[in-house]
Amino acid sequence: QVQLVESGGGLVQPGGSLRLSCAASGRTVSRNLIGWFRQAPGKEREFVATINWNYGSTYYKDSVKGRFTISRDVAKNTVTLQMNSLTPEDTAVYYCAASVIRTILTTDPKQYDYWGQGTQVTVSS
């Protein structure tokens, strides 16, 4: 079993930055992928970024490339999403998710087995 807890959300001005953290428990070997997803009110949950826990390979949603960085700290058992140059369109609840089924990076939320409770990110003046 994998337990995920997000933190770091909040209110930030456009152009600002936030750092989200995902604290994970469970065996590393069972956490093949850790992903970040987000969901705005009235919209479907969408992929943001994912990382292979074992090798560190990453993949991003096109609209966040160059602005967001996903990373993991194996020793601390955490995954971080550094978000820079934020815009109001980034406003959403951000969720951390883990896949224990596959190792190939995927954007499909159905391929992720465990989910955190989410943390609110609001970008506004």
C-alpha cells in the first residue's frame, strides 16, 4: 500500500511560484511512477507531470514545460512539483498519485493506483 499526502498549496500572484510536496510511504520498489494531476472546478482532472521513481525520468504537460519541474528525493521519500511563472489558468486542486502497475510514463489517471487528498493552488491578483 502507498499513502500520499500533498502540501504546499496556497494563494500566489500571477508570475509567482509555489512548491508542492508529496510525502509518500511504502516500498520504493512498488512506486514505479509518481504523478501530479490537477482539477479545476467544473473541469476534468488533467495530467500535469510524472516521474519514474526508480530512474528519475520525467514527462510534462505541454503547457507547463519550462515552468514546472517534478523531482523526487529518494532518501526523504518525497516528490516535489516546483511551479514557476504561474498564471490564473494554473488554479486548481493539485493531486499526487502513484502507479504500481507500470513503469512507462503515462498521463492516464486510470493507470495510477493511489491518490492523495489534494492541495488547493490559487493564482490571482
